[in-house]
Amino acid sequence: MKKFQILLSLLLFTTAVSAKSKDGWQSLFNGKDLTGWHQLNGQAKYHVEKGEIVGTTVSNTPNSFLATDKDYGDFILELDLLVTDQMNSGIQFRSISKPDIMNGRVHGYQCEVDPSTRAWSGGIYDEARRGWLYTGELNTAAKPAFKMDEWNHYRIECVGSSIRTWLNGVPVAYVLDDLTPTGLIALQVHSIGKDVQPGKQIRWKNIRIKTNNLKATETADVFVVNLLPNTLCQAEKAQGWKMLFDGKTTNGWKAANQDKFPSEGWTVVDGTMMAVASSKEKPVKGTDIVTDEKFSAFELQFEFNFAEGANSGVKYLTGNGGPSIGLEYQVLDDKKHPDAKMGVVGNRTMASLYDLIPADKQDRFVKPAGQWNIARIVVYPDNRIEHWLNGMKVVEYVRGSNIYKALVARSKYAEFKDFGMAKEAPIMLQYHNDEVKFRSLKIRKL
């Protein structure tokens, strides 16, 4: 009987191992100690208790990371975490810590743990590098998914350039990016100030990973942030997006007042549509350019990168007053161009509705000269319009409303009858004698 029980136990163990191998999941935490992990950067406390990893805040120390000894490239990571205090945390993945880069500072992708009222849990932050890649504002339907004082199930999927997150079964973030194809996984305990009471805790358990036979989830269920220049993924195509610029030619564009593309002022270089700077030494006869196609209700995305002190803009619903007269998403170096201090209450600064409504933005969501900013313009069928900058809505208005009319009446456009009220018009890139690059121009009709 005893020999039979031993054989049965061995059989059950072998079956369990086989099932585990067939399923493809591997545990990253043995439930007993921190074997396979090491701590980086800050001095927060990590220990194992009741089969859980516990992270505890410590005052006046940098962000702390409990990192895997191994690096991972393509994978699906699942884990459960519990936060009982209002403390910020995150799950690093495809991240780097090398002595010769920022003195070993952990940097790379982070899946957010945000129990605050902001509710950006599941969003994607680029730690110590580019900042927010996917804010909670891009998918507000997922904000209620995080449960305070309860176990939350996180799922992070990285397959090639596709990066996706789910929180308690709810799809949250969808990013296409190839900056870091492989790196460590780490559990963050965020730094706190020296005057903040230490001792807040976060707990992790059931940490497992799958690295073989993976296929990217391409369902068109959430907004996609595609950081691969001038491309559309399957999900974007399913959502109705199409490219306005192929990254190689000027096809689909022409001068604002002609039927052909201008002979000077614009050029396609390194996958960008670039406005060529004009100077006394090298004068350029540039002009605004527009799409061949006209649009009424739409959602437009584009990236822009300006030289120091540059000025430009993206105009839409033009025509009432001339081919270049219309609503403008301001593209400007706020720090160096004098126009930023003109107008009224900053209504000529970056991302503003030019000369009408100032963009309500924070410096941390503004990229300076030489870096790429991501913009969105949304024109709804009911005349609601939004301007977005790097994942944040910065302008919202209703064209044709009494407030809109009052703003126009006090602006430089007061003389133009029915300014900005065109039924449809091309998308226009403004030439303003400065070097400005555009790429990833894509649009979908609403």
C-alpha cells in the first residue's frame, strides 16, 4: 500500500510537471525567498511574508526596484498585487540598469500602479527616459478597474514591438514601440520625501511568465499609441485609421493655393515632411501645404519636432477667409519664440487653439526643441473639438457656440465671416520660415 502511494505521488508530480511544461508558464517567485531577484537603486525594504513579496517605503531614498536576475524579451507576465495605502508603484519590464548608463539608474517601460484619484493604473510610463507613453486619459473606461485594498491581477504582454496591458481583465494600454526589445522585470517601490511618513506597503504574489509560442493580441478594443513612425498596425486599420503621409513621398499633398506640391519650402527627409528654414543667407519661398482630401468630422494624429525657436501649426476647417485661414493647432517653441508671450493668456503657445484658447498643459507633458511631440485633434460631428498633447487633453471647445463666437470676436480673426465654420476642408501644415518636421500623420473619419 505504501509503495502504491509513493508511485501515485510520483505519477501525480510527473503529470503536474508535464501540464506546467505544456501550459508554458514559469514561476518567477518561489513563495519562500527572493531567489532570482536583486535590489537596485533605492533602499526601500523588500521581504517575503505568507508567500508574498512585500515592499515597504523608506523616507529620503530614490525609487527602489526588486529586479529579476534574468532579462526577458518577448513574454506574457501575470501577477497579483495589493495596495492598502495611497502609494505609487509600478512594474518595470524590458528595463535596463547598467553602471555605465546613468550610474545604473533603472530606466525603461513601466506598467503603472496608481491608486490615487488620477487612476492611471495599467498605463505605460517610460521610467527615467521619455516619460508617459500611454496615460490613463487615453482610455478612461479602464480607470475604475483598479481596486483599492483588494488583490489586482495585472497582465503585461510584449511580443515584438507590441506592448499591451490588462488590469483585472480590462484592456488598458496598447503601445507599439521598439526602443528596448529586451530587459529586466522589476517591482518598484516609489520614493517618498523625507517629511513623508514611511512604512506604506505593496504586496505581490502569483508572479509567472510565459516566453514561448506567443502571438501579439491585435484586437481593436482600445486606443493605440503607435510610436513606429509612419505605420499602422492591424488594430489601427480595424479602427478606421489611414495614413496621410507615407514617409517617403509627397503623394496626397499640394500647395494651399495650387494644384501641385510646392517646388521649395518642403522636403521629405528621414521619414519626415520637413519645412525648410528660410534665412537672409539662404532665402526660401515656402508656402502652406494641404491634403488633397477634405475632412469634416475626424480624428487626426501627428508627431512634430521643431528646431529651437521655431513656429508652425496644423490648421483644419479652413476656407472661410482664404485657403490658409482656419482653426489652428499651434506648433511653437514656447521657450524661445516671442509669439508665446503674445496674444491673450498664452493662447498662442504650443497646442493652443491659436489666438483663441490657451492649452492647459503641464511642463512635464511638453517635449522641447529637437524631441518629438505627439498631437491629436478630434472634431466630433456635433462640433465639439479637442486638442491633445502627449496623451493629455489640453483644449476643449464647441465651435459655433456663444463662447466660441465671443472668442473669435476678440481675436485677429474677427473680420472673417463664419470663421472656422467650414463644413469640410483639407488638413493644412503651415509654413512659417522655420524648420519643423512632421511624421506619422494619420486620420480617421468620425
